[in-house]
Amino acid sequence: MFPFTENEKIFIRHLKQKYKEHYDNIQTIPYVKDKLYSISTVFVEGGMEYYTGSNWQKMNSYNEIAVIPPGTSKRSFILGGAGHGKSTLTLQYAYDWCNEVRNSFSSSFEIMILLRLRQLVGIQSVYTAIRRFILPKHSRLKEIDIKDIMENSSSVLLIFDGLDEYPQQDLSQNSDVTKILLSRIFPNFEVVVTSRYLPQHFSERIKRFRLTGFNEQARQRYIRRAITNEESKSQTIMQTLHKNPVTEYFCQVPLFFVMSAHMSHEDKEFSSLKTVTGFFKYMIKCFHMHMRNKLDDANVQHFFLYEKDHRELDLIAFRGLSGEQGRTVWTKEYLCERLGESFYQQYKRIGVLVEEDILEDDPTYHDSVKTQTQVSFCHKLFCEWYAAHYVTYVARSDTVNLQEFLKRVNQAGNQYMYRFACGINFEAAEKLIMYVKSKPDGNKFATLCLMEQEDKIESFLDIVKDLLSKKIELHKDINNFRQRFTLQLLETASRKNVSQNI
Ligand SMILES: Nc1ncnc2c1ncn2[C@@H]1O[C@H](COP(=O)(O)OP(=O)(O)OP(=O)(O)O)[C@@H](O)[C@H]1O
């Protein structure tokens, strides 16, 4: 289609190799390592909407990102809450590009670059990032070649995954990512950025999309594609998930749905879970249990200890989510030193921590290639889970100043850290809920945190009483976060027969 130079051909081949590695190795449950899926098997289209300037409109396909909303901006944001499928969608774009899928958005570009922003710790140059994180060790292409190819290419699609995890996300630094996002460089490249939230720096002109999750049809399609083709089995999975109020509610979030569907297929204990914290606790227990089953008796005690005692990991996770230089990727050496080799190996084995080899930041690497192993949590929610443990530990102390302690943790980007913390320890929860309430618009979020405490029926009754005493407006935009929450409160109230108690 395009007249390619030799270097371009090599570059494109390398890009495709790397993307294939990612999109062909999807783990639906982190501890199940022997069952890897290709994006082409598991991807189902969830809901997607675009912002018209005054409201959100439904889209028919993720490929419409090219044409709507009409406008000149070449900068698009795809927003979505935790686990809503932003990274998965970027892999689908990569798949379409690599396989030149007809009529797809990405396949119309000569070059597509997909970078995971959490990896760019201390890296300012986009060429360095591409050389280190995408090209293979022995590629003959140097940063200067990549620069040359990109500058001379007529059509480039850049996808930056996870701006909320970008170590320099305040965008005050003069990195290429910042310059690209603000169109100071490469104004003609098409740039797509995924993020849990929209940072303040962006003008109204930027195109905005959002992922709204899985509806009933998407869930059924997923089960048929990734779990079972048999109608009766697929019905049983759906019924198990519907029976449980927590899984039923969270099934709209693809991550929770996918994990629940796979686990409920294999595990009967599932139906008794009542809160997201309960769900996560159970999931982590399964991770450890699954591994223990494979171990000989002599090691059992050892692994039990690691399951309960993870204070150092909690601290690392918390620091990762807070601070100006917040990072959610670390070097293997650093983690092994902090956590101890055997703890590290255990968490890697069960799938909570995942490794990726990248080129070392060494200007001489073209002569002697050196690699470095970077480590991150298998999903950012796991980082929030362990950070939440640290928060409960600190929040329980009598002397702690929560305003000070939590001031650097972005609440919009790390909601689950707060919610998990409230579910893990009730003493800490009381303080945290007070803290959350003190923030602007904090009442509703505080209630969400409160819901993590399974036994707090009295507080729950007060909230529902308050809710029912006011006019409740429900709009057709059922994906609105607060509205979903209001619906969840009412649904739970009706299940618990609250009206009799009010
Ligand atoms: N469209 C989809 N089709 C099939 N599975 C999906 C889809 N979207 C998400 N999933 C499943 O949910 C998991 C989590 O999704 P993903 O990591 O893409 O979410 P995310 O929005 O990037 O989350 P976060 O903001 O927390 O990083 C995926 O690993 C995949 O198993």
C-alpha cells in the first residue's frame, strides 16, 4: 500500500512482532498461566460513546473513532473507569493494524505506535521509549533511524495507553509525550490516549470518547467466545452471576465480568460474595490457593505467611500511587531487594506481579545489548488493593493526619484504593469516610465506601432514608457513575426490604 524504505520495513516488522506478543497472550485470570487467549478470540465490543460538546452519544463501533465527532482535532481521549477495557481496546487496534483488517480505524495508518505510559519512568524521548519497549534487542535500528522514519512517514497513529499511570502525568515536564499531547510536536499524527480521567490541561477541542462497559449481549457474547459454546453451560454462568448482587452489579465492568465469569465457571463458592472488597479478597485467596495446590507440603507454611504478610508490598504499592513521581512499574532488582527474593518469586508465580524485559537505559547498548526486567502489578486494581492495606495500617494510627497522608493520591484515579481500604478494616474506614466526606462532592463517594462494610446496615438505612426523602432523578444516561450508584443503592434497598424499616 505504501512505498516503504528498507528501514521502514524492518521497523514495521518489529512493531508487528511486539504487538502480536501482547495481543496473543491475554490472561483472563492472572494465575491461570497455561490458558492464554488471543484478542481475536476474546474481544467483544462493549459500549462506547463520544462527547458532542454538550452530551454523550452512543457509537456503533470502536472504529467510528476515526469519523466522529467531526472536527479537526487529531488528539482523542478514550476515557473509562478501572477495568473498563481501555488497554484491551488498544490491543484490538493493534490487532487490526497488524492484520490489516478491512475498514478498521487503525489499519489505514502506515505506522502505528502503541506505548504503555506507565513504563516511561524517567524517559523523555518517544524514540528512546520505542527503542526500549517495542523493538527487539538485536534490532539494527537506532533511535535516530526511528526518528527519521517517523518524521518522514505520511500517516502515523500514536496510541498512549494509561495517561493516569504516566509517571509525569502532571504534564509539567518537557517530555515528548507532553509535547505530542499538546500538539507542540507531530501535530499531524493521529494520537489516541487512554485514561481513567481527563486531566485539566486539555482544551475543549480535544475529541473525547468513553467506554461504558458490557451490557447483557456483550456478556453473553463473551461467554460464548471465551468460555463455552454450550447454551446450557452459558446459561448456568449467567444465572450464577445474576444471583449474586455484587457480581451482577459489577458485571458491567469488563474486568470484573471476565474474572467472575471464568471463576464462577470453575468455582461454586462464588455466589456468596457481597462487596467488591469481598470479591477481591476471594480472588486473591484463589490466586494463593491455586498455587498452594501445586506445592508439596513442606512449602505450605511458607506460602501461607506470604499470603497474609505483605506489608512491604503494600508500602511500595501505596508509594506507587502517590507522589509527584508516582510510578507503578519497578525494576526487578529493586523489588527483590525490597521484598526479598522468595516473596517476590511467590507473587510472580501466582500472577500478581508480572515481568517484562526491556532494553536497559544505556547509551552503549548498540554494542552490547543489555536488558532489564521491569515489573508491574498484573492490573492496576491489584496495586490499589495492596496500597489499600497500607492505607488501613496508617489510618488506624491515632496521630495520623489523613489530609497530609493522602494529599498526593489522586482520588478520581484511585477510587478503589479508598473503597478497598474501607472494606478491609472498619476502624480505618470510619476515619477514611470522614476524610472523603470532607472533600468537595464527597458524600456520594463516602457512601460508596461505606457500602464496602457488609455489616453497616444501620448506616445504610440512614443513607437510603435520606435518598428516598428527596426527589430522585434518573436520566437515560445510565452509565453515569453516580446514577449507577444511586440505582445500586435502590436495588440493594429493595433486596433487603428496607422500606419496612424506614
Ligand atoms: N472489550 C473486551 N472484550 C473482552 N475482554 C475485555 C474487554 N475489555 C476488557 N476486557 C477484560 O477485562 C480486563 C481488564 O481490561 P483492561 O485492562 O483493558 O482495562 P483498563 O480500562 O485498561 O483498566 P485500568 O484503567 O484499570 O488499567 C482485560 O484483561 C480483559 O480480560
